[in-house]
Amino acid sequence: MRKKLQTKTLGLLSGNRKSKIENLKWVGLSVLAFVLVVTGAVAQAQQTKKVPRIGVLSGGSRSSTTASTEAFRQGLRELGYLEGQNVAIEYRYAEGKLDRLPALAAELAASRVDVIVAQAPAAVRAAKNASGTIPIVMAHGGDPVAQGFVASLARPGGNITGLSNFSAELSGKRLELLREAFPKVSRIAAIWNPDAPGPVLSFKELEIAAKALKVPLQSLQVRGPNDFEGAFQAAREQAGSLVVIQDVVTVTHLKRIVELAAMHRLPAIYMEEEWAEAGGLISYGVNQPDLHRRAAAYVDKILKGAKPADLPVEQPIKFELVINLKAAKQIGLTIPQSVLYRADKVIK
């Protein structure tokens, strides 16, 4: 009897042990299955994670904005955004035809990009009209308050923020540089596009500066490349020196304008270094590629949840004077040492 009881007891114990083992196996399989499900869900979430999409809207051409666009990409890379990997960029170029900007801006808005980077005031206006909700970053917005883009620099108050390249004292400084470099010049002509908002404001500031300096100023309006020849002929005959007010029309035809200034032997001053690099005589203004690089920081903040209305607009803080001695020699001019000493860069 005792042996039977012992055998029975051992059998029960053995059965319990088997049951426990089976239970442990079931628990283990359940845990494994749970881990696999969670891991798969995480992997799927990572694979389907939304890649931010940036729209770049330019009034110029791809070639005319290469330096600025590359500077913007560099700014993104510095912040960890790699185009084609963790960020997508859609580009729209108006090729110097401002009437194309509204349709291009509408395309970007319809594609529901997360943010639009506008490379010039005309592009900012087109993007603003296309959407009142998509964040818009001005790579350079001229005078954004005067143009109605933002309520104020400190408190933009809408869906637009970014960088301004406007500084009222620049117009007067350019005229002063022309007079100091070429003291025999008594009259200055300005080539500008009256159909673009930025040049309109710039010309008004130039008029104020010319009046203060008691320098006669001649207005030469250009709306496209067909107007260039006549404008330069008039500048040579009636003025003797030139200020080129920059916008997408003049930038798109930068090389042609520089060539015409040399052909007509006109001392000319431009607004950005790229003009001097392309053969222009003197440039004085903000560093546009640097503004585009800094625009990437605004994009980063917006993609991380910041609202444009809360991001103050930055103003230019550094201005660069570039002198091209090759261009001076080509038209038989000598730049005074007093001006050369103040140059940030001299092209020899």
C-alpha cells in the first residue's frame, strides 16, 4: 500500500512538474510573440514615419540661384537634414517671369508641403497669397513690414517669418561709394524693375539718399531683357554712372547686365557679391547665401513645432564691400586707395 501511495505521489509530482513546464513554455511563447509584435510595430512606425517636405519658391532660375540654394542645403545639413534621406525638397523656379510665381506657389500649397522657403519678396507675396496656413520662411524678404508680409519684425503675427535683407542706409552708402570712387561723376542712373515690390521700395530709398547727398538721380525702368540696351544707352549719355537695383529680372540676366556696363564703360555698383564675382565693378550689400543658410534654422524650428508668428524676423547685421580691379582696368578706371582699404574683398 505504501509503495502504491509513493508511486501515486511521484506521479502527481511528475504531472505537476510537466504542467509547470508546459505553462512556462506557453508563457515564453506568449512573451516572444508579444516582443515580435511590438518590434514589428516599431519597425513599421519607423518605416512609415513622415518625411518632412520643404517647398522652395524662386523667381529666378536654377542656375541664377545656385549659390543661395546650396547655402540653404548646407544649413539644413548642419542641422541634421539630408535631402533625399530624412527630408524632401520640392523646387519651383519662375525663370525670371514674375507672372508665373502665383501658379508655382499654388502648386506647392496644393502638394501640402510642410513649409515654403521663398527666395525673394515677389516669391514671398505669391506664397502668402497661395496659403494663409502653410508656414512661409523668407530667405530674404526686403522690407517685410512695408510690404505687408509681417505685422512687425519682433512679432510677425501670421504664417510668415524669416530674414530681411532691407537696410535703409544701404542706398545712401552705395551712392557715397560711387562718388568717392569716381569723384568726377555728377549724375547717377538707377536701373530697376517697377513691377516688383522690392525694387519699388529700394528706388524710393535711393531717391531719398540722392536728395540728401544732392546727387541728381535718373530713373531707368526695365521690365525684361529687351529693355536693357536702351537703359544702358541712356545711362551712358545722360548719367555717367549706375546703380543696379536687384530683383529676379536683373539677377536672371546678371551676366548680360555686367557685360553691358563694361561695354558702355559705366562705373556701376551692385547689391551683392555675386555681381562683382561675375565681372561687376563694385558690390555693396548683405551676403545673400548667408541669409539662405540662416533660413534653414527657421525651417528646423518650424518642423519641430514652432509657429512663424512667434519667430522674430532677423535683420542683416553684416555688409560686404567687394571691388573687382579687373573690371576697373577693363574700362580704364582707377579705384582710390581710400576705397580699396575699406573693401572686404578685392578681386585682382
